[in-house]
Amino acid sequence: MNKLTIMSLAALAAAEVFAVQGTLNTETESLTGDIKWRARDKQYVVSVKKGQTMVDMERKKDDVVSLDIPKPQGFDKAVQMVESGSGAAAIAILQKIVDEYVMLQWDKPAGRYLAMAQLAAGHAQKAYDICTKIIASDKEAAYSGDLAAAYWQSLLKLGKNDQLESLLKKAATSGDRTASAAALVMRGDVIVAKSNDAPDALKDALRDGYLRVVLMYQDEACKRERGEAMLKAAQCFDKLGQSARAEALRAQAKAL
């Protein structure tokens, strides 16, 4: 066995060592114990205590309805840093969560903010690489859920427009309202990116993207996307010289 093969096997083993305490739910049972994701056969392994013995229970990904895993230490603080413009200070903790919680509920939320931090620093390729690594384990993360919007932003920045358009169509037709709302916000972003601040284009972004989310996605599940749409719509109104409407939207977003 050559050195490269040995290193590759060691890396694979290291990737599977992480396990976290939580509950795995299927249609018929709930298993509480140490949970880890086994990538090679796309299964979860839950170590549960049976009498005095620890037993590994294997469950296929498609059979898992939900995971209930406590929030990782430092997650909230890292998110606050990213949202306040201090994302560089949050990168290490977010990367640790992404690495240790692979397919364990928190990898995608952490990946979202890690990618956002890299995008804010002008590192679109790094953001793209972060997202694609997570998506390799869960293809749906490319168009639905916490990670998708950050992934789309990296595609936009890198000029991968055909790939982006395909994913926006998938999100819009997925039946997931949150994904559909996020796709409309991104639709506005795409129009704005090409607009050169032309008034007609900004109005298109408002009509076909941001304001559609504000008006049509008022359920609790879409709260984050609605707030984002309000803030981005406010930026458009500022550029259109409609500062009163811009401030009203910012006030609404703050009140969410």
C-alpha cells in the first residue's frame, strides 16, 4: 500500500470519527445516543445502551425523518459575528462545526454563515468550496435548506449563471416554501447584479423578486427570507430616490 493510499484511508477514518449526542427519529422509532454519519454507505450509526452494553444501530439516510441535536457551542456567537460584519473572527469555530457535524443537523447552518463570512471578505471561491463539500453529502442542500442561498451567492459571484439558474428553478418547484422564497430573493439579486443601477432594472428586481417575497411569504417559516427581502428592497428604493419607502421597509425588517 503506497503512502498516498494510507493517507487517504486515514483521512476517511478521521472524517467518520465525530459523533454527537442527540436523537434520531424515523417513522416508527426514536433512538437517543451518540450519532455519527457513515459516509461510505450513507447511513447513520446511533450508539445506544442496551442493559450494560453499547449497541450500534444503523439507519439509512432515507429512513430518517429528523435529527434532534443540541446546538453546537459557540454557534450563536459566531452567527452574531457574521451578521455584525466581523465574520473573519467566526471562521474557525464555524469551520469546526462544519467538520464535526457532517450530516448532523448543524453542518448546513454553520456552512451558510461560514460561506457568508468568506463572501463578505471577497473570497467567493472559498465560499463555493465550502458549500460544494457539504453538498457532496446531501445533493438537496444545493437548492433547499440553510445552505442554498449562500451557495447561490457564490455561484453568482463566480459567474456560474447556468448552474445558478438551474438551481433556482429547482428551488421554485420543490414544494418547499422557504426554498421558493429564497429563490425569489436570489432572483432579485441576479437582476440587481446586472442592473448597473438602472431604474427599470431595479424596479424589475423589486417586482419579480424582493417585494413578491414580502407580500406573498408572510408565514413564520419564511421569516428570515422575508426580512432579507425587505432589506434588499430598501436598498433598491434608496437607489430610486424613495428614501421614505426604504426606511419603512428597514423598520419592518427590524420588527420581525
